[in-house]
Amino acid sequence: MTTITDDYMRQMMSLSRDYSALILRKGPKYSQPGAEKIIWEHGRRNFALLAEGILPIVCPVRDGSDVAGIGVLTRSVEESRAIMDEDPGVKAGLFVYEVHPCRSFPGSALPKE
């Protein structure tokens, strides 16, 4: 394992910035007829947010739990809530969400294969 010094940690911590962590859960209408079309449009919107750099980390969760996905937004909590309030799946009651303030490092990303 790589050795990390205190100086390196201090330097890296000074570079961190604010983000918003998103937890998306299945809502009360998740299984309603026609939900698949709305979920498809939710996915399309996620791709647009990804392309615009607003939602650089988006991870659908398919483990049978009530968690439908997690993500990181490059906006404040308030801005992230406004973005999520306009999500077609949220508007239709298919999803509910939580947004939490967090910090990370610019350039953090999922590893490429």
C-alpha cells in the first residue's frame, strides 16, 4: 500500500471542494403501470446531467433494496434539490431522494477499465 504523509494529506485536503451526495430511493409509485417509460426518461436526463458535468458520478443500484441509485452532483445542496425536484421520476412519485453536503477532490472519478 502507498505511504501517505501528513504533508500530502494537508495538501490534498486544501484542494477539496463542496459537492452534494445523492441517494435516490424507490418512491410510492415505483411499480405503477407505465413506470418504465418514466424511468427511461429519468435515465436520459441523467445522461444529460452527466454530459453537462452536473452529475459526474451516477450509479444505478439494482440489489433489490429500496435504494435506486447514488450520485454526486457538482452543485450546492439547494441547487441539487432544485435539479432533483424537476426529475421526471421524482415528479411522478417513482423516486424520492436525499441530498447531503459532502467534500471531495476535483478530478475524482470511477476508475477506467
